[in-house]
Amino acid sequence: MNKTILVVDDKANVRTLLREYLTEEGFRVATAENGREALFVARHEKPDLIILDIMMPEMGGYDFMRHYRKESDTPIIMLTAKLEETDKVLGLELGADDYVTKPFGMKEIVARIRAVLRRTSQAAPPANILRGGGIILNQDEHTVKVGDQFVDLTPSEFDLLGVLMSAPGRVFSRLDLLESLQGTAFEGVERTIDVHVRNLRTKIEADPSNPQRIETVFGVGYRFQTVGSEQ
């Protein structure tokens, strides 16, 4: 079955361009012209990925993510005309998985769509369960349990935690982690990893300001620690 892409943009020409091109690439495409309409469409169409403009009337992209992330972890690629790093970081903090800056090339956006879908839909091997630090990460069921509580992670947060937990004590550079999330085909902003780590800590650490599970190795990157926690 063809993957469904929801394109959310207040510009009709952008929606039409993306719909026609993505349809030619074999995707099924739904559209919405603002965040409010997108919430309705997403609940009914259940897309596999959302391409989301940020600046829109009625409900913009940031507000859409604040609402939608409470009910779904569907991958989101932001479309943004803003060049400030803080705008991109805000989107990532709200749960976006990637971003494309306008004006964009159609081949680039299709490549990014395929990369995100490939990363988030890969079948996990049987009994692919990681344990450490009081955390159980089940890649078969795509669930994370911290102590007795299940926590909701975005696809990028889940994959990042999986990479770190796969080699407890190993220090991963930001570039290592970025490539594990996006692949080596794309240039990324290493700051993206810091945002995902900060989000992860708020969900899996008892005290995010004093993390015990995901440790910062200054000047290098991050590592997953199990010392002092249930193995």
C-alpha cells in the first residue's frame, strides 16, 4: 500500500506542487491549508508522514505540533522560510523529525521523506529489546518503559535512545548520532542532537537538570550510563 503524506501549507500553489510531484513518486497525498484543518485531516487519513509549514493563519505549525504530539508520533518534516536556528530548534523541541528550508528542491524533499520513512518503519528483528538504567526499550512494539511507566517518544527520540542504549558506556559524538538518525546522505545541524537529548531527558530522567542515564561528555558527545541504576 502506498504511503500517505499529509501536506499542510496555506499556499495553494505549494500544496498543488507537492501533491502532484509526490503522487508521481508513488505516494498518496492529502492536504490541509492550516493547522486546524490538518488536525481534522490527520485524524481521519492517519498519514505516514506530515509535511508541515510553520507560518499559517488560524493555527500555525508550532501550535499544530503542540496539539498533535499529544495523540500521535507520526513523523513530521517542517517547511520553514525562517533561517534563524532558534526557529528550527523550537520545531525540533516540539517533536519535528526534520526540516526543509524554503525555497526547497523537490528531489531533496522526496529524499528526506524517504529517509525519514525508512528510518521510522524498518522492521525490528525478533525480541529486539534493550534494557538498562531502569529502562526497557522494545523495538518490536516501539515502546519505552521507565520503571513502571510507559513514556511516549517521537520517532527520532526513540531511535536516538536505541542507539545510546545499544552500547552502554560508549561515547557517541553528535555527528555519529546525527548520521544514525538522518543517514550520511544529508548535511545536518549537530545542534539537532542536543535538542533531542534535552527532550529525552525530560521524559526519562527523574531530574533532567542532573541526568543519570544520558550523560554529556563535554567536547565530545553523549553516552548512556547504567551505573547506579537498575540494570
